[in-house]
Amino acid sequence: RLIRQNLEKMGISNKVYVDGDAIAAFTATTLGRPGVVVVSGTGSIVLGLDEDGVYHRVSGWGYLIDDEGSAFYIGREALRYALMAYDGRGEKTDLVEHIPKHFNVNSLVDVVDLISLRKIGVVEIASLAPLVVMLWKNGDSIASTIIRRSCSELVHAASTVISRMKVERPLVGVRGGVFEGDADFTRLFFRILKKRIPCIRRSKSKFKSVFGALLLAYRNAGRPLNRRLIHNLSESASREAYVRRAVFLHG
């Protein structure tokens, strides 16, 4: 409602459609076709669109009770396992040493204090995800447990959506900083997913979410999202981006 009101104040009130960023990301990934998109950024959500045009959603209910497989989930698990190791309740892990360095403090106790003082919040905890990925690649067993569990949670959510859709060869794409920040994480996710559902097809779309919003605008205006329209829009977007880069570089 607030978005619509502000747009009206700006004189933009004719055929305004307001929807979530996950829908735009979905459309950019599947180009409006039936399929599934798994998003893992600070939070996580899985969206599917079936042959009847019905959306199916799993996860994405907020960091306090959900968002398994997200950057926040990875960071929170890293803190939890690190504290268990610090106490002697759990397996040793390099997270004990690296987490304080990440936040420029001396110890995990200092990190806990900053969390209690709300100087470290959701975004900061989510920022630990690349560190966990790095330690996973370096052979830290706890980091490996966290990453594999995160992928498994995302696979479980994706599989749940796919089972609702009843599509023979579902198209699956991924979005969000966790996937886009590390190709090995993405490969692990698809490897686990293909073991569970061998017939999936992987989306090759490289379009950003804003392109998905553009496609949604055309569809809501009654234009079918055929190959010709998508090609023309992508060519126009590429030319505009090129011009912007040229202006920036040559001033």
C-alpha cells in the first residue's frame, strides 16, 4: 500500500503491480516458465510455478523460526558449533579462532557480548557464511557439517515444492549470495538434488532479478513471454548497460 501511495505521489499510478522480490528472481531464472527457484541469501525461500500457473512456496518464514540453508543459518550454526568447541562440549574447529578475527575482537566471548548488545545482528551473522565455506574447503570437519546440512535443507525444501508441482522434468535454478558467491556450494547442492530427483533440468539463465521484474510488467500488460520478446528485451538491456559503462568510463 505504501509503495502504491508513493508511486501515485510521483505521478506513476497507471497499472502498477506490486509483488515480492522472490517473484522477480523466479521470473528472471525461469523466464516465466514452470519451474523451481531456490534462493539462499541472508534468508532462504523456494518458489515453484506449475503448469497451471499456480505458485508453490516453501520456507522463507524469517530467521527466528526458519530460513534453513541461508547465509544467516550458516552463520548461526557456525557460532553455535564454535561455542560448543570453546566450552569443550563439541569437536574442535578453526571457527573458534576465525570468528573473532572476522569481527575484529579478541575472543568468542566478545562476539557473544556484541550480539547481546545488538551490535551484531542478522546481517553480520550472515556475513560469516563465506568464512564457513572457506574453512569447509580447507577441510574443517565442522564447517563441512554445516555446509552439507545447509545444502541438504535447501534440497529438502526444493524437493517438497517439486513433489507438489508434479512436473516430469522440473527446471531448477538458484539465486542469492550463498549460491552466487561460491560455485562449489552450488555444485554440491545440485549433486545432492540430482541424487534425490535425477530428472531435474538446471536453469542456465544469467539474468538479474530486475530483468524478471521487467518480464512481469510485460506479462501483466498482456504480452506473452515468448522467445522473441525475451531476446529483444535482453538485447535492449545489454545495449543500455553498455552505454552506461561507456559513459562511466569516458565521462
